[in-house]
Amino acid sequence: MSLNAHPELPEFDYIRPASLMDASRFLAQHAGEARPMLGGTDIFVRMRDGMWHDQYLVDVKNLDGTDKLHFDPQAGLILGAGVNMNRVMVSPEVQTRYPLLADACRSVASYQLRTRATIVGNICNASPAGDTIGACLVLGGVLDVHGVNGYREIPLAGFFLGPGKTILQPGDIVTAIRFPLPPQGNTGVYLKLGRNTWSDLSIVGVTVYGYPDASAASGYRFRIALASVAPVPLIPRDAEAYLSQNPIGRETIRAAANLAAESCSPIDDVRGSAKYRKAMVKNLTRKGLEKVWESVNRKA
Amino acid sequence: MSYHRITLSVNGSVEQLDVPSQMTLLQALRDKLALTGTKNGCNAGECGACTVLLNGEPVNSCMTLAVECDGASVVTVEGLAGNGELDPIQDAIIDEGGVQCGFCTPGVLISSRALLDRNPHPTEAEIREALVGNLCRCTGYVRIVEAVKQVASSR
């Protein structure tokens, strides 16, 4: 019996391409046996546990300068795929304009793991529990994807197909995520329920974002994303629509939280039962909406 | 299986190694360089016993490939002391009795050193958050936190 909780990594070939085009071509030519890699924090765990058997890991960190974090006052924020979560957290632009991203990163694992972990990797791993995905969804993230035919854009909202499954094709490499300028008066919260305060995977994660919007009947727009309660990171559209159509107050928030709970389809697992998860979605969505509503009002 | 020749600085000494693709930084340190101060606890990025500084930032060396460290600078627990003197955090851990079995200690020291480098005067809450990725089975957290506080308040 091995003394180690997890065995060593199986044999594979580490590939460090010279450019994104070389990387896309290699990945396309070796579809099914090659995988793009950033920090590797999810990949190594799966390979050690015998779930993944890739022959090639293609290191796409920082290829062609994809390790930049840049804010443009007209275009918004661009986070390169190679930007680790600790860098996101200490960025003054993130802290002042997109603090929700910093809060989401802070909830992930530990400082030393976040030196390796990236937001783009968290997204591509496509776990329904991905802690930073909710913030990226409510902030309107758009992915830059490099494939064998060059670049294209993919809105994050249509990216996920199931646990670990995305619409990426062989040869595709996500090189960055971009966020539009945040709307005036916005506030966001990420409420993560774990078995302990820090570092664990979520039992339920609720991201709520809101801002005044004259085009909504209620005068406000709320965005909600739910983690660990469906096969994909979930946007409860009915709850969002309800909040845009009805005068915001205690009762509307309560009804929207119920809609959010109804929209999810959690499973039982070691971290919590489906029934408990659904109840917690209702409570945390209500709590998140109340917090955001209070803060949006204070700013107005 | 492909091998890669890498050059890295470990505790100030330049090393050239031939490493297979799947060799982690942790394996390279322990098995190639005999630097066994860095421990293998969980091999999954959870316990922090393998924490080292990579280009000044703490990483789980079990979650980092050696080949990725070509050209990098690594500091392990063996490199904390210099010129015959312990690092202040090592002195403080001894003073406070922040060691029981000692298995988590190398990682705790590295994470604490990194915290004090980026934030010389952390609050207790900041210390506890920074050490979230360093598990101690002996439940000696209070004395570990006291040791970091001792260094934080001494300058």
C-alpha cells in the first residue's frame, strides 16, 4: 500500500509550444490525447486519481503574452489566461471596479494554491462548484478563444455543457476573459457555504450582482449565479426576470429567492444533500439580494 | 516519456537537472537534490506540507511540475536560515513551542515567511487566513499563530 494519500503523476509528455498557433495545431492533431494546461491544479488531481490519462499536457501559460491583466477605461478589464488568482486579488483595478472578482478568488483553496490557480483554468475545468465562475457570469464575461482558425469570442453564459464539459473544440485555447465596464452603482456579493469558513469546496455558492437600470420596470437589474446545485454553473433566469419586473422589496426578494431554489437541480454528495442544497439556495439568495439591494440603495 | 534539462536556483545554489515530464518540483527537491525538509503530505494541494517559495511566492510543490521551474528560483525550509542564523520566524516557532510532530512545520514556516514578506504586520485574522493551506494534525495552530504574531510585532 502506498503511504501517500495520492499516488505520483502517471507518465506523460510535457509540451511547451512556441506560439498559440503551434499549441492549437498540436492540440487539434492530438485530439483526445492532449490537454491544454494552465496551473494544473485540477488536472494533476484528476491524473493522480486515475480519472484522466492524457499522453500530452500542453502548457499554454503566457503564450504570446497571455499573462496580462489590463484595464482600459473604454473597453473594461481583460484578464489573461495565465494571470493567477492572487494577482487578480491584489490588482487595484480589480479591487476598485470589480471587487466581486477579488472576493470570489479569495474563497478559493489557499494562498499557495492560488499562486498556481487561474480564473480561466477554473472556467475551463467547468466544475459546477467553480468558485470564480459565478462572478464571471454576472459580470458579463466574454472569453477570447484561440483555435486552429484563429481567434473568436465566446460569451461565458453559453460556454458550459455539463460537469467538466464545455463547447470548446480540439485545438481551442482560452487566452483571456474580458469584462465590460461595470454599470454605475453596482454591488456584488459571493456567499459561499462550505464545511469550513475557508478553503473547502462549496456546498452551495450564490453570487448576486445588482445595479440601477432605467430600462427595467423595477428600475433595477439583478444578476444571480448558483454554484454546486446543477450540472453547470446556473443562472436562474426566472428569478432575475422577476426582480426586473416587480417593485424591489422584502416580498419580491423572497419570491425571487424561491424561484432561484426552484430552478436548481442539486444532487446528494459527501458535502450535502440535494434537499439541504435547495434550502440553502433559497436562504443565501435572499440574503445576497438583501445585501446587494441595501448597498445599491446606499450608493444611489 | 520525455526528459527535460532544467536549470534552477535552489536556496541560492544553481542546479542543473534532467527531469521527466511528470516529475513534480517536490519530487525533484526530495529525490534529486536530497532536500527532504519539504514534506509530501497529501500530494493533492491541500495540506501545504510541501510549500516552497517559487520566485518569491509560495506554491504547493506537489502541484508544480519541475520542468515548469526551468530558470526559476526556489527557496525551501533549508534555505530560510542564513549565515548560521535562523530566520526570525524559525526562532519564534521555537520560542512559542509551535512544533509537535514537525511534519507541517516546513510548510508553515515558508507560508509564514511569505506572509511577513508581503505584509510585515498582519492581524491575527490575516495570519489565520494566510495559513489556511497549512494543515497541522497535532492541532497546534494557536502556538503557530502566536509565533507569527511575535515576529509581526517585533519590527
